[in-house]
Amino acid sequence: MSLHSLRRVSHHEWLVAAGLLLLCGLFASAVAGGMQGADAMPVQLSAPPGQDGNRASISADGRGIVVAGKPGEAVARMRFTLPQRSDRDEPWVVWVERKPVERIQLVRDGWRSEQRGFFKPHANAGPLPTGYLFQLPYGWEGDIELELHVNGAMPAVLRPRVVGNAEAWRVERLGVAISATIYASLFTLALLALALFSAARDSLFLTLFGCAALTLLTLAAVNGHLYQVQGLRWLALWGAQGLLALQFLLCASLPQLLMRYAGTRRAHPGVARGVDIACVAMALLAATCLLDLQPMLRWLQPLTMVARVACALACMGLVLDAARRRLPIAWPLAILALLTIVAGVARQLMLWGYLQDVPWVRSGDQVALAGAMAILAVGVINRISDYRDQRDRDQLARLDSERRMQREASRSDLNAALQVKLRSCAEGDIEWTAFHQLLEHLVPLVRAGRAIVLARGYHGQDVQVVVPAVRRGEGEALLGKRELSLKRHAANGIPLQQPLSVGDAGGLAMEALVPLPIRAPAWGMLLLERAGGEGFTTEELALAGEFVRLALVHVDQALTAIQLRRSAELDALTGTFNRRTIDQWVVRSFGEAERDGQPISVLFVDMDHFKAINDKYGHACGDHCLREVARALRNALGEGDLLGRYGGEEFIAVLPARGGAAARMVGELLRGDVERLMLEWEGQPLRLTVSVGVATRLRDERPPETIDRADKALYAAKRGGRNCVHVAPAVFS
């Protein structure tokens, strides 16, 4: 990622973080406006004398009762003075902050308040109570002495305050506002994460949903509000151990979410394994809490503190590592995480009695945690941009794959078309046919308005193909003016494109020139023309070059195949069919003659005294004579006649649709043309003659039988003095 993009992402992160902090500041201002000083009566606390079983102690400032969290009841004595009734119309209440105790009650001679409990809902407490409210009798005034009875589920410090009823409810409303805001934020965050998981199908959003929901449950349980909900009161069956179980689960889930957000498993697999082991241990401790084993409570409480400290350190380390690797929203998240840890320490000090119980100390860690979760959610949701980028990359990859598939399909189509067309194409039409197929397949792919292939001297031919055919005249006129420059471009061998002015109005077009890689002195060029100023892409030029090479390869293969087929069918010395080929043609011609009811004749032609020529002048002279005789025989035969060298100095001719006298006339023509040959060898004249045997196919006669009769007729001509034609009778004696 470039430095500019890093700065842009950083600015974006801090802008989002500033917006969240502004919202938190507005909320803090609204809450601070309601935090007026509480008009409370001074209260003195002391331990009752003479009670050996009393398990309560008074805090150092004398304003709180310390509950050890052990089985049994703790009792403390409260002393305060109420003004005369005329001084105040509203009743007085004792307000004690809501902390996890099994039972709390006020007792005076002849009077007992209602019992309150952290895990026991009270109808008059409201859905989100902040403390325990005990309304004092209306007529009390002067010096009052009460006993505070507490059964502690967990260690805590209780600071009772005597305030007016209106002041007590003001404090309650303030606590309700703070708690409701925290719960609403976490609920909205969980709902948003669930919606994002449904849309993106990324398990990270499901992890965010689980962590937000678990945070909501845990904070509601820590505040005692979870047990006020009608459908969730059954969770109070686990009491303090259920509360510890939720804290263990939250400590296990937060590092997992941060590891998913920070990509720790890829960046630091060893660290991720260590965090996983610690999270599994916390989950096992949560399961142990749910067993509700009372003897384990004294050990689970300090382990909860250890888990919270370990979770805080792990989360801070993961966030700082994410910030170091410049992940989105990492630095703002690190600041909120640090504030959450500081606020959590302050709350714990308040629970131990070292700090005064005020709303921000009581709920500051929860507000900071909700803010940190919101910041983390922004960072996680930032993955949506990654999905968008990935989607764009996938779309580009898919389009590229589709183009490659289309390109490969077109290449396969061109390959198949060239194989089919060139296989049945005449030798002189191979180049033109190949280039025409090239343009037919290439033009739709590159969106060319006109395409021309020009080749000069290619396999001894000049080829010019224009697509579409209606623009052939225009293309030929253009090539006539530019042939010299095109030849120079072809010599460079480098594809190029250039603007081109077309039409009388001077319209603009782009022209691409792709040289044909053919061997000099031959040269060739592919011209592609597209209307407008849009040039051809590198991929399109590469595709054109690939199609050109494919067409040239098929042309060479087709010509090579023709040469191989010709060398396999023809006699290398005379250029006539060899014996194997002529035998095949004889069988085919006889079958056609029988099918069409036409005559067919076979002529055997043998050179006279050929052995004497070899003996006298040598085999080179004999080969020369064979070539000249074969040329004379080919020239004398008609277009549909077949000629082949049957062996040595013997030739065979097949005359479809001719028999009897017509075949004899052809035999005389062959004999006469050879006799009239004027040959010399090393200055000495050579006189050549041939003997000819003729046989016309009889009814139901097979090729070997006709050939055998022609051969016997040839030997009869030899016996008859040579240089003559002998026609085979139906039956030789």
C-alpha cells in the first residue's frame, strides 16, 4: 500500500473515531447535567459489640461495610440524625449501591424493612435498578440507629446513604439512563453484526454478534438487571457462580474477536495458539462455574480477577499489534481499550472501598467497553470495503477468465476450421483459404470494421484477403498506395497502431499493423481498422498475432501434408504414380466403371532394349530416359487417365470410359510420341521405342485378370518385333 493510501486510511479512521467520541461526549454532557450533589445525611457505621459471629468490618473511612463474601450474615450498625418532619415533606430513604449480595435488610427494634437481594427481583425496583432502596417510616426524626444485615455472595464494600426520596429516584433515573444507553448500543451492535453476517456470510461478523450479545448479557448480569427480566430470572439459580461464568466467557470471547479482526493467526501463529489455549481454559472455568459447586466459589473468585487481568493484557497487546500493522481503526481502538482498562481498575477499587461510589466510577468501564465495541465494530465493518475490493477483483478475474475462455474457444474454432477447410482445399487455394478463415474468426473478437491480409511471395504466391468482402475494392486501392511502406513495417516485425484519416470528411479511425512472420524475401501484413479514436489493446494485438501464427502453421502443415501425400503416391524418379497407388486407383476405377456400366482399359507400356541402354551409357542415362518417356506418356494421356510406373522400365496406364478401338488408338499415340522423342546423352543421339499391351475389361472381370491380359498382350508385342501395340484377346491360348 502506498504512503498516500496509508495517510488516507488513517484520516478516515480518525474521522470515524472522532465522530464516535463526539457522540460519547454528548452522552457524557447529558449525564453530567444530572449529576448534582446528593443531599445526604451523615451516616456513622460501626460493628455491633458483643457479636462473635459478626463477619462484617468497617472500611477505613468509616462510611462503608466490608462484606467478605463468605457464608453467613454480616451486621453493621448505622447512626444518623433526621430533621424534624416540618423541615421536609418527602420521606427519607436509605440507598445502598446495587452489588452482588444474597440478602440485605435494615432492622430496628420492632421494625424490619423488606428484604432485597441481587439475584431476587423486586416489583418496586423497576427494570434497571441502580441500588437497593429502603423507605424509612414517615414519622421518624431525630437520632436514628439501625442495623444493616447483609449476606454476601461476593466480596464487596457497601456504602449506605440516607437521602430524600426525590434524590434517591434522581440517582436511580441517572443510572437507568446510563445502563439503557449501554444496553441499547450493544443490542444495536449485535443486530447490525447479525445483519452483516447474513449479507456477507463472513464468520467474523458472527463472532462480533456473539461477542456483543455476550457483553450485553454480562454487563446486565454484573448490574443485576439480567435477573429483573421476566424470561431470564431462571439464570439466578446459579447465583454468584453464574455471574462468574459469564465473566469467564466474556474474557474468552474478546481476544478471539480481536484475533479475527487483527489477523493474528496469519501474522503470529504462535501467539494465536497461546491465546487459544488460554481461552479454552477460561471456557472450562465457565463450565465449572455452571456446575454450581459451592466449595469452588472461594477459588473461582480470584481466578475471575486473574482472567480479567489476562484478558485486558491480551486485548491490549492484540490491539497494539494491529495498530503497528496499520489495520483500520486500530489506534482509536487502542485508546478506547486503554480507557476501558483504566475504568475497570477504578471500578474494582470502588468495589474494594478505595474509591467513592459515583456514577462514572460505577459505570465508566461499561461505557468505555461499549465505546470500544463500537470502534471495533467500525473496524470489522471496514471489511466490507475489502469484500468490495475482493468482489471487484473477482469480477475482473471472472471477466478475464471469460475473455480467456472466449479467446481459447475462438482459437479452437479457428484451429478446427483450418483443419477442415485446408484438408479438402486445392494446393493453390490453401493460403487464401487460411487467411480468409483467420479474418472471419478474428474480426468479431477485436471489433474491427475492416481487416486485410496481404502476403507477397508467400510459397511463391501473392495473396490478398479483405473482410468484409463489400469493402474489397476500397481495401485494394488503399494497399496499392501503401505497399512499399507496409513492406518496411513488415521488415521490422513489430506490431504497431496509428491514427488513420478515413472518408472525405476526414473521419478518424485507428489502424493496427501486425506483421506476418514469414521468411524473406516473402513478406506479409495483417491490417485491422476500427472507427473512432479507441485504439486496440495489447491483448487484442497479442490475439491477432496468435491467430496469424496459427494460420501460418496450418498453411505449412497443409502444404507439407500435400508434399508427403504426393511423395507417398508418386514415383520419385518419374513423378508418376507408384505401383501401390496405381493399384488402389485401378480398384477404384474398376468399381466406378462397373457401377456406371462404362468400359475401362489397361495399357502396359515397356521400353524396348532398356537394359542395353543401361549397359552402354550407364544408369544415369537410363534414369534420364525414364523421366523423358514418363513426360511424353503424361502429355499424350487425357485429363481423366492415370499413369504409373509399375516397375523397372514398365509403365501402366488406366483409361476410364474407353475400350476396344479407342484404347488401341491411345496405345498407338503413346508409342508414336515416344518414338518421336529427340534425346541425346553426352552428345550422342538416343532412339527410344516402347511396346504396348492393351486389355479392355470384360464383363464381370476383376482388375487382376484384366491386368494379367494386358501384361500378356505386352509380351505378345515384344515377341512381335517390339515398337508395336498388341490388343489382348478375350482368352490367350
